[in-house]
Amino acid sequence: MAITSTGLDAATYVDYTEAPTVEDKTSLTNDDFMMLLLAQLQNQDPTEPTDTEQILTQTSQLAALEATDKTNKALEDLAASLTAANDFSTVAAIGKTADMGSDAIAHEKGTTSSFEVYFPSDVEQGIVNITDLDGNAVATIDMGTNPAGVYQFDWDGLTASGASAEDGIYRVNADYTTPTGESLSTRLGAYPIESVRFENGTTLLKVGSSYVPLENVVEIY
């Protein structure tokens, strides 16, 4: 049963290559319509000029197209502003705690299950408790004396009696005392947010040794 400190100051690096800009030729702009209208007027038959009502209709369509373009541009700018504001608010969460909403692990009989637990305060003495879904004790891991931080534990799958635990879902919680004698508890699934990464439109939070999608977090405090 091993305990490993994951470290809390990981830096990230993202390679970025700007793609070449490709002009969209699949739709006409208001400039294209204006050019078509001018070409029509320049090449009309002098003996049969374009009907005034038709010109007014085309001009109205041009004005409507321009108004639509401006509305779309305004909506795009608004969406970009909202996205930037949302990203900023997420960055502000660095240093807070992200709760994944579960303290459970899935264990397969005969294998070793690894998991991480966050201890917000220094540990003078601590015990990690593994229980079944009914709260019955299955195994314990001695935390020992360690500073506050995120620690990885490897459960060999053996119960307190030495038998192999069956396949199933198990809960992981810990009880510990601080150097000042204060009794505290913690559990799997709640970790400090170390950094935020934006990748392909997805916001990822660095918790423990992994990046998880923001949508997987049920609470930040």
C-alpha cells in the first residue's frame, strides 16, 4: 500500500499553430449584391430600362442583408464577450476546491486500485478508510505523518482479514489529526484547483494529478 505525494505546482504548456485564413466564398455579402445591382444598371437595355419598383425592391433587400450582417456581427461579439467573461470567472476559481460529487471507486477483484485524497491540513496521524456501499469497513491504509496536500494511495485489494475484495464500488474517506491535535476528516473526490486549461472549446481544471472537464465538477468552494 503506497502513498505518493502528487505535488501541487504543476505547470502546463500548450503548442499553438495558427491555421491559415480561408475566405468564405459560399455566400454573398452586401458588397456582392451592390456590385450585381450596379452591373445590372450599367448593362440594362436603354430602350427597356429596369423597372423602378424592381430597383427599389433590390435596394430594400440590400438594406435588409446589411442589417442582418450587422446583427450577426453584434451577436458574435456578444458571444465572444460572454465566453471571455466565463473563462475569466473560471480562472478565478484557481486555489478553491472542486468537488466531483462522489467518494467512490470501482474495484476489480485481484487488482490494485489507485486513488487520490486531498488533506487540507498537515497530518500528524491519519487513516484512510475503505468501506462498501453499506458503510461496512473493508480495509484501512495508514497515512502516517505528512504535510497538507494531495496524496496517491494504492490499495492492493485485500480486506482487513487478508481476503481479496470482490468486484464492486467502494467508498474512500479519511480521518486524521493535525499537529495541534484537531480531529478532521476528508474524502476522495474533493481537490484544490491548481490551474485551468482551455482546449478545443472545453474548459479543463487541474485537480490532483489529472485534468477534468468543468462539467464534471458539481461544486466549487
